[in-house]
Amino acid sequence: MILVKVNPGQRPAFDQDMMDNEIPVFDEEKKAGIISNYEIFNNVTTNGPNDWGVGIALTYPNYATLDSLGERADPITLKHYGSAEKRQAAADHRNQIRTVQSSRLQRTIHYSR
């Protein structure tokens, strides 16, 4: 779970980056079985102006996926961006339009009798 605060005046740039870069990469990672699913959501009950505004939930098939996450995702991101330099430039730009407030690894609990 990644909770981000979009910097003032940057919501259009944030949304464009999500549509142009993040979602296509998530879709390819999903096709490759790296992630099972992803969800993007708004915080509609903020605690104030410094609270997070957008959440990104990535669901992994199992903990073992995390062991090879970098080596499996790297070819996907390199293909999308065209080079490591362009990928880094996009990450640098992303860090100017939003601030990560929190990043957490959570585990879903399923109850049954």
C-alpha cells in the first residue's frame, strides 16, 4: 500500500503520469504474474491538508514474489520507458509532483469457520 500526497496544483500532472506510465506498467506486471491486481483510490475523509490524497494498492500473489521483484519487473519498466535513464527521469519527475506519505506491506486476512 502506497499513500501519496499530490503536491499543490499537480493533480493533472499526477493523473497524466498514472495513465501514461504507472497503469501501463501495472497492467504488464499483472500479465506477467508479478502482481495479482492493483487499485488506485482517493482519500475522501482526509484529516487535514497534509494528509495523503491517493492510495495505490498492489496485490502480490505471495511473499515469494517479492524475492525476485526487481529482476522480474526491470524488463517491463525498461521496455515501457525505453532506457534506464528515461525511467529515472520519470521517477524524478514523479517525485516532484507527489510525496509518498507511507508505504506499507500488508497481508489480507480471510476468516472462515
